[in-house]
Amino acid sequence: MYRHRSSLGDLLHHIHVSGPLSRAALAERMGVNRSTILGWTAELVAAGLVREEHPAGTTRAGRPSLVVVPESERVWVLAFDVAVDRLVAARVGLGGRILDRREAARPRAGVDLDTVVRKLAALGRELIVPGSLCAGVGASYCGMIRPGDGMVRYGPEMGWVDQAFGAELSRALGIGLPVAVGNEAHLGALAEFQRGAGAGSSDLIYLHGDVGVGGGILVGGKLLGGEGGYASEVGHMLVNPVDGRPCLCGSRGCLEAETGECALLDAAGRERGEFGREAVRAVVRDAVAGERVAAAAVAEIGDWLGIGVANLINLFNPGVVIFGGTLRDVYAAAEPQVTARIAQHAMPVSRERARLSVSALADDATLIGAADLGFAALMSDPLEVRAAGLTAALAPAGHAPAGHAPAGPAAQP
């Protein structure tokens, strides 16, 4: 029974990640015959998770293989993305399509767990569609997350230490579902691997720029988690030990101290009142337009970024290094400096197959990664989740709707 349900989950995962696929394509991918795919698909259709359609524009003679399509409008998750300056909530349908979203500014006001949870819960409840299947809830947070319960162990930009983010958001949402929480760069790496610039490359590095720099590293298609789940903190890799800028972690000369928001804005001579992703992108635009001080600032940041990437290439021999968040913009303008430093400092045999790319999912990489956290239970056992009747319904904040068990600790695959 477990093996059968696991096979159904594998089939659903193929549809979720790749979009509509024919029965023939599914049979080939999964290494089974078409009659087996027919039976499995019929079960998922009966559960309301997928539907079958005739392929559009078919001109070949004979009977075409039906296409299996995810029920994106009927089956979805709530996904949240917490960055330093913004809060995002979205309803993301099966298949990874963002159906609706809400955004709000997040003031830089220190430890703000209650404010963040209250606002996200309000945004999330606006997105609920009664009568449809909410299969889970996932959240991305800009800090170090303890696997298993959504605890933010350390969020340096706002001073969060041991904040029970997942449990508190679950309670505030009041829909009877736990909230699975992951580090933003880890989730961005997984999303780019599944759907973006890292597709087809099982060894990749994702660098996410917000105020600082986060990292997600995949080795052999698996996220590098480390002993406690806190690996890949590449932003705190030492790159300038002699006269480096101070870092919020307490060290000096960390990669994020030399390439992050403050470093760029200071080098560009911007006023202290200017900050955030739009301020970073304004410097990049000015640099591209030829403004001298901005161009020099971007080049300086590109030098340090290139040194950091060279170290990572030497350590992990990735197939691709992906720049996301604000680093997507910075790298596009500083590519000559980055590539020059890599050529100078990375070993030829390590760098010869490493390509550099900007994020294909752009600002939604971490949000899509959070959505996939929410879908994890459905992919593990589609019929069990469907049978549980996790149909979204409005309820007073802090109370589970009728028929739902109280929210337990957040799960993380």
C-alpha cells in the first residue's frame, strides 16, 4: 500500500513540476507500462487532483495519448515570503502557478514577530477560496530555520533569536494546518533546481541578495543541510580579512558585508535614508547608464562577489551558480568583474563546466520554494491528504474550522 501511494505521489510530482504530460511521457519517465499509468491517473482524477484532456493541436494519425493536467484552481497551497523589507502571501496552485497574491511593506523595526504574523495571517485569509483544497502552508524566512518546527534560530537583520514563527503563524491563520518554514536561499535553490535556471543540474549554488547574502547549495540533487540544518551560510564566508567591513554576525569582511545592500549604497555615496531593493536597483540602473560613482560602486561589489564565487567553485565544483534577489541585478551589471575574479582565483578544472546565471524565477524564487514546502505532504501521499478533507474554510483567527484538527508543529521535508 505504501509503495502504491508513493508511486501516485511520484506521478503527481512529475505533473506538478513539469506541467501537463501525456500518459506516454509519464510511462517513460516512471519506467512502467501505459496500463499502470492509466490506473494511477484514474485514481488521481477521481480524487480531483488532476484531469485528462486531449492534446491541443494534434495532427498525427491515430489515437493520441491523453494529457494529464494538474487541477491548479482547485488544489493549492498558501505560500508566504518574509524578506527584510516586504511580506508576500500567495495562493499557489498545483503545478506551481501563482493564482493570487498580496504584498505589504515590512518596516525595519527590530524584533517584530507579532506584527509579521498578524499581517501575514490577514493577507493569507484574504486568499482563501472556500470549497477548494488547501493542501498545505509553506513559508520562506530570511534567517536560520530549525528543521521540523519552523523556529527562527537567528535572523540577524531584525534581531530575531529563537522566535516560534511557524507555530505562531499557524495559530494566527486558524485553518487547522501547520506551517512548514524554510530558509529563503535554501528554498530558492530548490525552486531553481526544479523549475528555473538550475533545471538539469544536480550540483548548483544559489546566492540570494536581500539586505545580506544567503546561500543554498545542492550536491547530487540534495540540499546541503549540515548537522543542524544551518549549512550554506555563504554570506558569512570570509573574503576580506585585512580591512573588511563589520558584519552583523560580529565578524568583519564577510561576503555579505562586502557585497550586501549597505556596501553598495555606501560605495555609491547614497544617503542613509535610501535603502531596500529599489535603492539597490537604482544604483545598478545608474551604473548601467554610465554614472561614474555608481559604476565604480558596482565594479567594487562585483570584485568581492567574484572572489566569493571563486571560493565556492573551488569548494563545490557546481554545474551552475545562480544569482537571485538583488544579486540578480548586481550580477547583470558586474558580470565582467565577477568573471574576471573567477578566472583569476578558481581552479580551471573546477570552473570549466560551471556556468553563471541569473535566477529564472526572479523575485518569486523563494515564494515558489515556500509553496513546494506546502505541497510536500500531498506529494508524499496524495490520497491521504485528499481524504483528510483539508478544504479551506473561513474561520475566526486563532480557531480551526469545523472538522480540522488543531495545528501541530510545522513539518519540513
